[in-house]
Amino acid sequence: MAALSHFFGFLAALIVWAAQRDRSRFVRFQAVQAMAFDLIVSIILFLAVGGMLVVIFGIMALGIGNIALLGSQNNPAAEPFRVFISLMTALPFMTLCIMLPITGILFVVRLIATIQTFQGIDFRYPWLGNLIDQSLEH
């Protein structure tokens, strides 16, 4: 049951926690830990995607402003602005290049958690595991 919590994510962990919280301290801890991990990852991804959308819409607004304010493509005063827009346009793609490996790492960590808990080993996410263990003791 603990392995299912880690592998299938928040909803499965919530169901496992609700069904097993009084039966096994190990399963309760692993389910709560899996829910907390998924919640933290979801918040971080939400903020990252939201930030990318803000940048993309900001670039669009700046591009419209560039056309309206600076006019001609040959205007030398517009060159620093064009360089800034070019760099900001690359930002979402750079973020995507960073997010893909991080997503892969998170999947591997989740897989390790699943395998270890399936084997009965007390898996703990760094920092999070001890914090949850302390909160469940009180």
C-alpha cells in the first residue's frame, strides 16, 4: 500500500492514507510523505509554468510596444530593445530545457521510493521525511 502511495501520486496516497492510517504507522507515514512530496512538486511546477506565462505575455506586450513606439525596423534606438526581447523570448525555452531533466529526476526519485517501500524499507525524502515524521509524532 505504501508503494502505491508513492507510485500513483497524490490521489492514491490520499486513498491509502484514509484506508490505512489506523492500521499501520509505516503506511500512514509513507502516504503522508507521498502526498506532501506531490503537493510541493505541484506548487513548484505551478509557479514555474505561471512564471513562464507571465514572461510570454510580457514579451508579447513588449513586442507590441516596440512596434508602436519605435516604428521602423531600421531605427537604431530600438536595437537594445530588440536584444532584450530576443533574450526574453529564449527564457521559456531555457526553462523547458531545465524542467525536463528535473521532471525526469523527480520520476526516478518517485520510482526509488516505490521500490524501497515495496521492499519494506523506510524511505524518506530528504528534509521532508524527517519533518513529516516529527509532525506525525505530535
